[in-house]
Amino acid sequence: MSISLSPETQKIIEARMREGGYATADDVVRAGMASLEERQKYGDFEPGELDELLDAGERSGPPLDGQQVLSELRELRARHANKAG
């Protein structure tokens, strides 16, 4: 595959290579694509924000059983419907 890049994009790639961490333009593009994939998978979080949220969740207490929570919610909904109807 061959792609054309705008001069601005070329400058960004070259700057990333000069700053270090990337040996080739392909490495920069690959890192950008990985970042895009992560953003699409997990949402638009600021750098480090998702890790902070996950850490906060882990510190908040033991995990809940999803099936048990759904079962309790269904039970509450049924009780509320019986009272209302």
C-alpha cells in the first residue's frame, strides 16, 4: 500500500522520529493506529484517565457478581410494578 501524506503530517512523523522512540515512519504510523484502535475500543479518555478509573474501581471494594446484580434489579423492578399496578 502506498499513501500520500500532507506536508503537516510528514512534519509530525519526522518530529516524532527525532524525539526518539520511533526508528521509522512506519513505527510512528503503527503507534498512531494502535492509539486510534484503543480510543475506539475504550472511548475518548485523556492519557492515563482510563487507568486512573480502573484503579479507583479496584480500590472501591470487592467486585460484584454481574448476574446477581441483574437478578436483584429484576426483582426490584417486579416489586415496583406490583405496587404500582
